[in-house]
Amino acid sequence: MAARLPGDGIWRARLRLYGPTRHRAAVSALRPTAIHALENLAHSDTGIVMLRRLLREQLQRVEQGLDPINVIRDPSANKRIPTGAWNTILSPAEAAALPCSENL
């Protein structure tokens, strides 16, 4: 037996209306705006919780007149950090010409 959903009668009516287009029926049964208090997050959703917490903290910093993370206004401190994580294949000569190739 299929699991009962909130508004199950509406769900089944939409499913019959759209036939095999179940995605449309599923999406139309959702709320227009997510209410996070009604979510049932699992342990695997830890990243979502961490991201939401980070966003709230950074919004509070902006409200206080501070800069959020990764905003560097000092031009002397705002420098590129070479990581070597390019999706480019270099010849040995090109790689040797890079200033950071020895440190990687």
C-alpha cells in the first residue's frame, strides 16, 4: 500500500489529471514557499544546516555594518593564491615557467 501524504486526495486527483507526468503532480503539491520549521532533516542534511547557519551569520554581519566572509577591501591583501588546480594540460616547458610550479 502506498504511503499517505498530506493532502493525499488532491495528490491523487492531480496524478490522475496529469497521467504519467508525475513530476508535475509532485511539484504542484508542494508549498510555494518552503517552511523550514516543517522540514524533517536527516543526518545526511548536515551540510544544508551548516549552509543556512553560515548565511544567517553573514547576514547578521552585514546588518551590523561589517563585511561578510571573503570580502577583502585592502588591495595589498587581495591577491590571487596559486593552487595549480587548473583544468589545463601544460607542456613541461609551460609548467616550468609558472612561478608556483615548484611549490605544488
